[in-house]
Amino acid sequence: MVNSRSIWRISYPVFLSLLAQNIINVTDTAFLGRVGEVELGASALGGLYYICAFTIAFGFSTGSQIVIARRNGEREHGKIGPVMIQGIFFLFALAAMLFSFTRLFSTDIMRFLISSDTVLDATVGFLNWRVPGFFFSFVNVMFRAFFVGITRTKVLTLNAFLMAIVNIILDYLLIFGHAGFPEMGLKGAAIASVIAEAASVLFFLIYTRMTVDVRKYGLNRFRSFDFGLLKRVLNISVFTMLQYFISMSTFMFFFIAVERIGQRELAVANIVRSIYILMYIPVNALSTTTSSLVSNTIGAGEIHRVIPLVKKITRLSFIIMALFSALICLMPETILSVYTNDATLIADSVKSIYVIAGAMIICATSSICFNAVSGTGNTRSALLIELLTLILYCVYVYLAGMQFKLPVHICFASEVIYYTSLLALSALYLHKGKWQNRKI
């Protein structure tokens, strides 16, 4: 039986890696918050577009991770490498397609979504420099899937801290023009992120070659594109790809709704989003561990241990998030001052912080249950749960943001609706669903 110490041993490197990765988001938001509200809003909208595309790749890697974890649990180690190699081939081709699409149509897409011409121009300029990162970030997620699937997660910490350090240094140099570098503002933030992602790929390649038994995992078998294997992986991954893309697209819909309320409200939403993402990191780490451990447990033939495992991870997640939420509610102004020195912007953001803290308490439980659903291999059911939940989310955002133009903190209550619905449907599936004998 997996105990709490084992869960944390696997989860904490993922937690540290996500923390380091999100230092990039915090750094960009904090630096651009001192450049201007337009830049802050443009980085939010451009960044969300990038993440929407990225989540397609991340969804594929999550499905691949489930397959890798199942093979690891079955001790079919030689079948793991081909999954990863074919995944890299597929995602690199996908990166080329999305890069070309964005370069050709980003202006038209953003013009349809953004009402302010000033924010539109800044967002398109940001994207033109940001989207080359697809080629690096899409490869990164397959390395992440490999190491999480075989439960060797410590490398993720090293890799993510390297990304964070590279990004922070380059942000400082390129956004503000220090040490003889040109002052590039918003474009500098985009370039810094792309270079940090490239450094991450280089690190993974070197680390894997030096420390991983490539023969054991079949990583030495470079062969032509295997459509049969790709099809089997896509049978699992296609639903997580759709799930993550639709989920992040609705979050972008939230920001589009807020942008129509006002430029100040958009700046508030971006700052709060950055804090929200930081708060989500421990839950995200435990959720990633949940899907991998559930898949490993089923692969090892110990189906009866799945629900006790999920309950144990849920308790751990809830305790951690309760502490995080209490801390942020005690000192919201201090935390907000990291992002901006504008006193009125800080004051306007406090109520949204309280709403997000409450939502994250529910998230601590719902995200674990939902990722357990994915870990069973029934990603079709996970997608259906996500779709039903997001319909409620979008209806609320449309009414609160676009129809009635309510304050930002009322709009953020959409997260409470989302996580409550996700918890109810995921728990119902785990209790009533037929997942015990799912083959992948």
C-alpha cells in the first residue's frame, strides 16, 4: 500500500518543478506590472492563447503518461521508449502546424476577441515573438510524461529551476534593457520565455543520455513513424487533449469577458490569475501523482487499493491548500505588492484574492478525484465530466462578465462553480462508474 510518505516523495519534485516553472509567470507579471497596464493585459491574453495551444500538447503527454505508467506497473519497460519517441515526432509536427497557423491568423483571431486596439496591437506583437516556443515546450512535455510515468520525478525539479533562472535573468535584461541589452518591454518577456524553454530541452537531452538506461526503456530504438502505436496512444490522449484545450479556452473566455468590462479590470484579473496559478501548484503536483499512481496500481493488478489511495491523496491535498488559503487571506496586500506598486490596483484586487482562496479549498479535493478518473484510463468519461462542468462555468462567465459587467471578484466566483461541479461528477464516476477492468 502506498503511504503518505511515498505519495509526497513522488509529488514534491513535481511540486518544486511546477513552482520553478511558474516563477516564469510570476516574474513576467511582476516585471510587466511595472511597465504598464496595457502590457500586463496583453501578456495575459497572449499568454493564454499560447497556453491554449500548449494544452493540446500537454493533453497528449498526459495520455502518454498514463500509458507509460501502466507499462511501468506491468514491468513492460521496453515498451515505454517507443511511446515517448513517437510522441515527440507527433508533437513536433503539431508545433509546426500551430506555429504556422498563429503567424498567419493571430491578428484576425485577436481582433475578433479583443475590443481595445491598443491591447490588440500589444498582444499580437507579444505572440509573434512567443510562438517559436511551441517547438521546445511541446518536446518538454514528453520528457515530463516519461519521468513522471516511471516515477523518477526529481529531475523535473532540476529542469524547472534551470528554466526559471534563465527566464528571470533574461526578463531583467530584455524587458528593462539592462547591461547593454535593448529595452524590449513586452517582446523581451516573450523572447526570454522561448530561450528558457530551449534551455530546458537541452537539459533533458543531456540528463536522459547520462542517467537513464536507454536500452531498458527502449529509448535506443529510433525508427520510422509508427502510426499503429500513435493510434493506440491517441485512443487515450485525444480525450485529454480536448479536455485541456477546452478547459483552457474557457479560461481565456473569462479574460475576454473581463477585458470588455475595462482595462483596469483586465490588469486585476491577470495579477490574481498569477497568484491563483501559484496556489494551484501543490494541488497540480498531487493531481499529476494521482493519475500516475492510479494507473500504476491498476497495472500491478491491485484495483482494490485505488479508492483508498485517492482518499489518502485527497486528505493531503486538502490540508496543504487550507494552509495556503489561510496564509494568503491573512496578508493579501503584501502578496499583491510583489506584482505592482500601484496602491489602487492592489486595493482593487483584494476581494478577488478572497474568492480564489475559497475556490482553491474545493479545488484541493475535486482535482484529485478528477485526475483519478483520468488515471483509470477512461479519458472519454473525464472529457464528458469536463464538458458538463465547463458549460456551467461559461454560462456564469457570460452572464456576470459580458451581460451584466459585474465586478471582477464576482466574475471569479465562476471558479467556485467549476470546482464544485467537477467534484460532484468525479466522485459520482469513481463510486458508480465501470473503470476497474479498463484496458489500455
